[in-house]
Amino acid sequence: MEKYSQYRDRGSGISPFIPNNNPSSTLTLILHTFIFLFRLPLFLFFATVYFLILTHLPLPLFVRKVLLWGMLGIPGIWWVDLQLDGVKRGSLSSQPVARVPGPNSIIAASFTSPIDALYLATIFDPIFVASFPHTRKVQRISLQRASLLALAPVKQQLDAPYPKQLTTIRAIMEANPNRAVVVFPECTTTNGKGVMPLSPSLLASPSDNNIFPVSIRYTPNDITTPIPGAWTTFLWNLLSRPTNCIRVRIAEPVQNKPNEPNGVNHQPGESSSSSSSAASEDGETPTREEQRILDKIGEALARLARNKRVGLTLRDKAAFVEAWNKNRR
């Protein structure tokens, strides 16, 4: 992979775009083929019926969650390792409700696979939004679109003009006070080995609402989708093994609010009013204080996933994907 060395982070040497591969023996390959051929029609039929028909029906929340768990169960996702950052195992039930994401909170999630959106929808029943790298505005999207976005072309997030129907996280939360909002602030998927610079969309969130950094990782790790359009590889890796496991880590909440323990303090001479109005919702450069909020969230995501932040941007990924596809051809 030395041919892609220019797409490694200079400080850490991490390449967040190269797909993860797990070797297998001939006997294992035969077994996986049988499992894949059995599961593929079931998964495609279930997903088609749910997204084309059932998702448009006024089903009770409990029924929708059961259906989503069924979709996760087909590829063998039976076990989820959930842990709160700084909380000992076995003591989750004793933690206050405010320690986990809930209604009227924001989930800043890592983005590595279409399964991210399915899992978050199953647990939190949130509203999904798509972020863009140079604007604080977001686009409200469906669960189906959030899943498809994991394998969508990078240019959809990179190139202006942005979609016309843009709004802000604040506006969405004011209109839906009983729902959580899921943001993928990296704007694109990685292989789970690094955290890319975050979109300023989180800076348009209400100051009194908690922002929960949430890291989602998989075992085996090859169901991550850093390469757009690689649906065949993704479905094979997802459906061909007996089981897949999810590891979820939730950090302490951060607030988009200065002078608070979980927010970010002002520099001398700065005021809260100036920090909130210094950059517009159309995407001006964040102030130093606002950048510290993004850094705090990025550092939490990196710590939870036990990896590092990288300086590679969406434009770097677009160049990598072009080089990768050219080499494959």
C-alpha cells in the first residue's frame, strides 16, 4: 500500500481511507459462501420491504424497533458491547438518565458503515442530518438516505452548490423537541482508524442541549466502507460470516456553550455574545473558542475508538478514491 503513502496523515502515519481486509482459508471461504447465499435474498427482501413500504406506514415505535432489530439480526449482529466513557462495567443501570443520549440531545457519531445509521435508529429513534465541510447548515435525511450516504460518492458532500433545502440543527430541534438528532460530523466514512476534521454544523446547535460523542466499531472490522460504491464487498463482508459484533462507546456530553464545565471557556477579552455571532450559519470560519468545541468532540471520538485524529480532509479522500479506482481498473 506504499503507493498510497501520500494519503496517510503526516503526523500519525494513519490512512483512514484504505479498506480493512481479513484473510481467510479455502475451507472458511466455502463456508462463508454458503452463509452469504442463504442470507443475501433474506436481507435484500427485508430491506426492500421495510424501506419501500413499512417505513411509510404509521407503525408504533416498538414495532419499528423490532423490525430494525430483525434487519440487524439477519447478518448475525446479535451482540452489542455498550459502555459509557469513565463508567465501570456492570454499573450502567445506576447511571443517571442524562448520562446517555435521549430526546432533545445531539449524537455526534463516528461514520464508518451503513450499519451505523441502522443501529442508531434502532436504539434512539433519532432524526438524521447530513453535514457538509464548510457550512453550519445541514440537510435532514431519512434513515435510508443516511445508510446509503455511507457508500455515496464523495463529491456529494464536497462540491458546492449544496442542496437547496438546508437548515440548522437548532431549527430541527426546536421543531422536534422530543427527538434526538444524529450528526455524522466527519461528513464521510473512514475505515475506523482515524477521526477526520469535523464539520462546523455542530456549532449551530442550541447551547443548552447536550452533544454526545458516540463511537461505533465493528468486529470484524472489514464491514467499514471507506470506498464509495463498494456495495458488493460490503454485502459479502456483512452477510458471509456467522456473527458480527458492535462496540459502542459514549463519551460525556459536551455543550456548545462557553464558561461551562462541559463547554469551552472564553479567552480573555472575549464574550459569549461575540462567540455565538462571530461566525454565521452559512459557514464562516469558526472562532478560536468554537474550534475548541469541535476539537473537544473530535478528541472524544478518537479516545473512544482508541485511535487518533488526522488532518486529512474530504478533498484528500476524493483524491484517494480517484487513485484507488484508477489502480483497480
